[in-house]
Amino acid sequence: MSGISVYSHKISALIKVPAVLLAVSLLALTLAGCNDKPAEQAATGRPVLVATVHYEAEAPERSFVGTIRPRIETDMGFRVAGKVAKRLVEVGQRVEAGQPLAVLDEVDLRLQAEQAEAEYRAATGVVAQAVAAETRAKELRGKGWSTDAQLDQTKAAADEARSRLIRAERSVELTKNSLSYTTLTADARGVVTATLIEPGQVVASGQTAIRVARSAEKEAVVAIPETLLARARGGAARVTLWSEPDKKYTAKLRELAPIADVATRTYLAKFSLPDATDDMELGMTATLTLADADQERVARVPLSALFNQGDKASLYVVDRESGAVKLLPVTVKSYGTDTAVITGGVEEGARVVALGVQKLDPAQKVRVVASLSF
């Protein structure tokens, strides 16, 4: 029996040897698998969160909705009274300087002109007679055949005749001018915005007949709150049209209302547009943007992105192609609750590591997994 026990013990020992070898092999494979993960991570780079640097004015810009208006809009009317014979333009029509807009009936004015010319001819004949009588009176008085009273009388008659001639001349000129006023013409290039007369209508002198907006100068009209009056006066302004949002126009404050609107408590401001073109139509909707003049441009970055080595704060900038990081010193202007304001050191659009900068090494490559917005 003792021999059988010894034999069984040897067999069990032989069976245990392969099991131990199998366990050792599995442990080696497991360790090899664990060692591959750091190698793979080292090849792909350390995952990081980044923030994009964007420089802008320190104080935020303010935008207002406005309307494009003409700087000069003229209510044009006839300088003489009369009956409208023709209206030659319609609303929205573009006109040039000197272009006829409307015409009055000229019959009565032509009769007045003929009457003035007849009076001028009569006054010319009277002057000729008075001058001849004055000449004879002077000759007779020189020979002693006339008195001083008769000479003075002929002189007075001659002076009156000359005055009548001057009045007749002026009357002829006035009637000619009145005839020219029967045609209403545009005094500048522009657009007709209103027509307030129709053919057959009798109008008075100076009554508004046609309204023309000059196209030479245009402006943006907006309502400014009282808190931004200083920025409106001294700040930089630009205008964009809703129809062309990518095109910007320089704007300059031309007029600011001295009194606020009773209902809105805002001040009406008019900004001239020296770069306006014919493509900018009157009445278009525009956006006026106000910014402080000569304002320093800053960027806001997360506080966790700053790496301070004791002398100066720095940022880790990530190369977009290689994934390498570079530590660059920056100038910090102020600190906030969760952000820092910088004025320089990194370029516009640079991507900086936002978290875990204390564990980074400049020789280490990173992999961007997400971007933060600030």
C-alpha cells in the first residue's frame, strides 16, 4: 500500500507542473498587454482641452439698428402761383440737376410779360419827350426867354419819365423770371420721394409740390441711449447693411439731438457716410456699431491655462499639425473669477492648453480632444 501512495504522489506532481507553466504564461501575456497601453498613449499624445485666443476691444462693442436717410431732403415748390399743366416725374424716379419736374400753365404770365413790354415801350417814348422838353427849357432859360420855375418843372417831368422807364425795365425782367419759374427743375441729383401735386391743380407760390432727396450725401439715423453718448461723440463707428453684412462703411457723427425722446428716452443721432455708394438705397436697414476710440485689444483665457513659474505667467501653445507644445510668456492685465485678461504674448487664433498645464512638458506632444470657448 505504501508503494501505491508514492506512485500516486508522483503522478499528481507531474500534473501540477504544466498548470504552473500555463499560469506563468498567462501572467506574462497580461503584463505584456498592460505595457502596450503606455506605448500607444505615448505615440498618440497626451489628451488635452484647448482654448482659442481671440483679441477684441476691452469694452464690448454696442450695435444699434438704424435707417439710411438722405442728409438733405428738399420740399420743392413753384415760385409763382398757377395751374399745374404737367407733372413729369414719379415717386422713386432718379433725377439729375436741372431736370424738369413739373410745368405750370403759362398763359397768364405771358400776358403779363406782354403788358410789361408795352409799358416799357411807352415809358421809352415819354422819356424821349421829357428829355427834349428839358433841353429846350434850358436853351430858353439861357436866352432869358423862360423862368426858373418853368425850367424846374421840365426837369421834374424828365426825372419822373426816367424813373418810369426804370420801373418798366424791372417789370419786364420780373415777368421774364416769372415765366422761367413756371418750370420746376431739380437743383441737384437725387431721388423723388413724394409728389404732392397733380395736373389741373392750382397751387400757391411756395407750396410744396415735389420732394427730392439728394443722393450725394447719405447718413445713418439711429437712437442712442444716454449711457453711450460719450462713446457716440468720441468713439469709432462703422455701419453695415442688412443686405450686405460683409461690407463695412466708415461713419462719423454729424448731429446729435440735444433733447431725449419723451417716449424712448434715447437721443437721435445722425452719422454721415462718406464712403456711401449708389448701391446704398435710401430707407435700407443698417447696423451701427460703436466702439471706444484707440481702445487696447485684449484676450480672455481660462485661469487654469496660466502656468506661472514665479517670474511671469505663460501659456502652452499647441501646434496644429505636429501636436507639439511651446511655452510662451504672456502679459496679464487683470484677473477675473475664472478668466484672465492678457494683452499680448500669443498670436490671434492660437490654441492654448486650458487644463492640466502643471503636468505638461514642453518636449511632450499632445492630442486635442475638445475646445473651450471664452
